[in-house]
Amino acid sequence: MNTPARTASAVIRTMRPRQWTKNTLVLAAPLAAGLTWTTGIVLDVVATFVAFTLAAAGIYLLNDVIDAEDDRRHPTKRNRPVASGELSSTLALACSGVCAALGIGIGYAVAPQLAATLILYALLQIAYAVGLKRQPVIDLSIVAAGFLLRAIAGGVAVDVPLSQWFLLVAAFGSLFMVAGKRYSELRSLGSAAGTRKTLETYSESYLRFVWSLAAAVTITAYSLWAFEISSHAEINWQAISIAPFVVGLLRYAVDVDRGLAGEPEEAVLRDPALQVLGAVWLIIFATGVYAS
């Protein structure tokens, strides 16, 4: 019999704390805009992070209930609390509703547009969970849209305009990560594993084409964006930032090609060199933004 502490632990694990790092994407738009980080801006961005974390946690809880049968056939996902029976489907659904409601409520308190973004995110992810995840290409697009909406949320929360290049980088960068995730799953599990319906449709060559194309567009859009936002400073820091950005993307592609990027956040967390590249890129880019 589960104790309250064990049940609470199961709920938190189903909310996938390791994946909360994805929600740091809400920092992207305020950083790119070069905002002055006043107390109000910081509080709004932190609240946006919390709101998206709760909304995403609600989706994870719902998704684990829907996917419980498939997860039991997966070598690692079968240990998830719902799939293993540690957490009941009823309690998981109740917690899902509470998390989603809290997240949208916090979003509305920050800005109505943020609440609308969170609602759109939730609707897309629910549609994905109940059926669209079985539709090739559509499933990639919806998961990528989840990353894109995180980046958009940071902009609407603090009311900054979103550059077309920023949106292209966020969109195709997200597609690159999602296609890489599917490629890794296909390489490690095979199409007949029964863990994801679309893996029966995709081939390694097709997914390689998608993530290669997405990477090329991401690099091109980032380069154009970097030159567009270049400051009048003596040193063109944004142009310099292209180098660590491209090297970091290529470094991540090594894990994709080896089939080790099934969980993007884990691929980043276990690669110190990739973390250093990310930090170097961030320092250079931020210097360029705030040097003008």
C-alpha cells in the first residue's frame, strides 16, 4: 500500500522534473530583446517559467495515463509510476487538471496573452496525446510547436516584439531536436518495438533528412538574425556568436547520429562540452545584445 509520501513522490516523478529545463526557453525572447532586468521583468519571467512548468506537468500526467499500455512495452518507460501501477490513473488525471488550471491561472495573472499561449499549448498537446501522435510528420510538428510556444511565451509575458528570424530559429531548432529524438528512438528501439506508432512509418534515412534540413535552416536563420541585430559596437559580438552556436549544434548532432538523443535534456546534461559551448554562446550573445 502506498504511503502519502510515496504517492507524492510518484506524482512529482510523473511531472518529469528533469524536463523542466525545457521551460528555460521562456528566457530567450527577453534576452534577445536586450531588456533591462528590472524586478518586474524578473518576476514576470519567473512566473512564466512556473506557469509553463505546471501546464507541461499537467500534460505529462495526462500523457502517461493515455500511454500507459505502450509505456509498459518500453525498456525504461515501463518504470514510470502510472505504467508500473505505482500511481493510479484517477489520481494522475486529477493532478493533471490541477496543474493545468494553476498554470493557466498564473499565466493570466501575468498577461492574458500568456494565458492564451498556455491554452493553445495545452490544446495542441492534448490533441497530440489522444490521436495526432499517430500521424507521421504531424506528430513532429506538434512536439516542435511545444518548444516554439515556450519561446513565444517569454515574449508575450513581457510584451516584446518577436523577430521573424527569432521565430524561425526557435521553430526549426525545435524541429531539429524533435526529429533527432525520433531518430534516436528508432535507432535504439527499432520500428517494431510497439512503443510509438509513427516509428513504424519513419525510416532512419527520412528522419536524418528532416533533422539535417532543420539544422541547415536553423543555422541560416540564426546567421541572418545575428547580422540583423548586430549593434554598432566596435566588435560584432552577434556575428561572433554564430561560431559557438554552430559548433554546439554540430556537437549535439553527434549524439543524434549515435542514437543517444532520445531525451534531449539528458543528452545536454551528460555532455560537459556541450554545456560549455552553450555557456560561451550565451555570454557572447548577451554581450552583443547589451553592448549597444
